[in-house]
Amino acid sequence: MSTPSLLILPGDGIGPEVMAEVRKVIDWFKANRGLELDVSEDIVGGAAYDVHGTPITEETMAKAHEVDAVLLGAVGGPKYDDLDFSVKPERALLRLRKELDLFANLRPAQCFEALTQFSSLKPEVVAGLDIMIVRELTSGVYFGEPRGIITENNERVGINTQRYTESEIERVARASFELARKRNKKLCSMEKANVMESGVLWREVVQKIGDTEYPDVELSHMYADAGAMQLVRWPKQFDVIVTDNLFGDLLSDVAAMLTGSLGMLPSASLGAPRANGRPSAMYEPVHGSAPDIAGQGKANPIACILSFAMALRYSYDRGEDAKRLEDAIEKVLADGLRTGDLLGPKGGTPIGTAEMGDAIVAALASAQ
Ligand code: NAD
């Protein structure tokens, strides 16, 4: 089998700053854990627009198709706000997601012990929380036809269509069952089968896949509105949640905020397994390019480093190393080291982006 590969796309704003810290982590795993990884790097977003007049070139797209995984920093910034939609930095993200057919968006909500104070919920509700929301990303109401604004009976009507085929539901259900199998073997599927036909089909298909292919995973169903309530009432009842594009958009943001800062949230978007068995994949922090702090060495690199931990687990089959990295982050936080976004009422030792990366590498080394 060929050496596993990674394409790094730092992007704009704080993207390059946080990515530099991921580089340190990759180098540590290469030197100390026998990680073989063919790493290449390219520009994307505003950075690519400045050089090439397009947010992502055909060459970069071709590379993204070839590699096992893409790790993206963030794109965008005020400088590009007035550009035509077709060349806006965010177009690069949409193109990558669409052309790599990344239909399963994984958003973990994991609460590090030292950061429970940042959650809006009580510490006992979130301490030790570790759940995963899988959002269908390439279909549903954001893409369904017909859509648009038409005029009917002398007034305008806005139209969007929720539409799911069986195969679209099947593939995201399978991806979610597979994840649940690697975790605590519990999957909760959320829709609104009480009022939407697409929800009825969603429930039927997920149940069928569960019964026939994953009898070892405990499957439950919940209406998405009830699911939203349960997520803030007692989130630890969940392990993996699978839901459609629209509900997933909302529920994953709710779950993310259970855990505190935007600077801590990773994500993964996965497609179908390729010939080598690995899914097409893109990993990225949830945050944007944070123009307000860019270039100041203040950004928290943990979301991007945790995104790389997800790549270790889901693209490179190195779950043990992913855990090692998450434990190192837990230790650094427990030691009280904090980038500005994590300095709450209980204080801590303020440090910058590079120091946070160095501390995580030191924690990796001390656990060896
Ligand atoms: P943002 O996530 O960039 O920033 C929101 C706030 O959170 C800011 O105050 C920022 O300083 C802070 N923040 C974000 N990441 C942080 C980190 N790692 N460490 C410390 N603080 C952090 O969202 P925004 O301000 O709405 O958007 C800024 C730009 O980023 C826009 O151009 C937007 O289009 C783009 N954006 C890109 C992505 C992406 O690339 N995936 C996602 C969201 C927004």
C-alpha cells in the first residue's frame, strides 16, 4: 500500500498560524511514533485568489482528489467580502465538499475536564461529555429542487424542497453505524417523521440498515425538536447522533456550544470509501479565519490539532495515536495553560499560539 498522504491547505487569517502548530505535532509523530505521512501544502481561499484569481485552482483540486485526506485551516476575511460570489474564498470549501462528495459531516462535542466552566450548562451535565453528531451534508433542503422565489396570486413565495433518496440515507446511516461501532455502539437517529414524509423514509431506511447490517449497535429514534431539548438537558445519554442536513446544521451548533470555545472544535467531512478502503476526507476546525486576531500569535491552535487527531483516527487508522494527542491536550489544559479565548473567570497561564503548540508537543513527549 502506498504511503498515506495529507494535503495541507492553511488558507487565510489565523489558518496559517494554527496550521504551523499542527506541523509540529505531525513532525513529532513522524519522529517518535513511526507515522509515515506524505505531506504536501497548497494555497486556498483568499490566498489563492490573490495569486491565481480563483479561490482554488484545478491543480489543487486534482491534488485533493489524489490524497487520503485534506486538512484545511480557514478561509475568508474582510478583504474579500465584496468579491463576486463565484470567486469568494468560501467557494473553495463548497467545491471541495461537493467534488469530493463529502456526504457525512462529523462534529464531535467533547468536553475537556479543565474547561467545564466555559459551558453554559452545569459542570456535572457536561463533564466528560463525548458525543458525535453526524450531519448529512450534500442533500436535503439546502439542495432540493424546486427552489427559488416565485410570484403566485400577486405575492412572492419562497420555496425550498426537502428531498432524500434511499441511497443518500443509506450511505450516511452506514457511516454513522460504523462510527458507533468504533465508539460505544449506540446510535440515535433524528428527524421529524411525525410531520415530514422525508422523515418517515429516513426512519424506515435507518432502521432497515440497523436491523440487517448492524444488529450489534443499539439504535433509537427521536424527533429532532425533542433531540434539541435532550441535548441541553442531559447530553451524556447520546453516543452518535445521525441526522439530515438542516437539523444537523442546528443540532451540531447546539452540541458544539455545550463544550465552550470555538477555538476547541474540530470537524471531519467524509465521503465514500475509495479503492484503498479509505474514505475521501476533509478535516477542518469549525472556526473561521478570525481576522480580528490574525497575525498576532493569539489564536488557539487546538481545534486544528484536534482535527488532525480525527484524521489520525478516521483516515490513517491510528486511533491509539489520536487518543495520545487528545490526552496531551487534556494535560496541557489541566496544567492551566490557556490561549486568550480560554481565559475565563478562573484564570490560567496566558500563552500564545506557538507556545500552545510547543506545550502539546512537550506533553506528547512526556507521556512517551
Ligand atoms: P470566526 O470563527 O473567524 O471568529 C469568531 C470569533 O471567534 C472571533 O472573535 C475570533 O477571534 C474568535 N475565534 C475564532 N477562532 C478562534 C481561535 N482558534 N482562537 C481564538 N479565537 C478564535 O468567525 P467570523 O468572525 O464570523 O468570520 C471571519 C471570517 O471567517 C469570515 O470571512 C467568514 O466568512 C470566515 N469563515 C470561514 C470558515 C471556514 O473557513 N470554515 C468558517 C466560518 C467563517
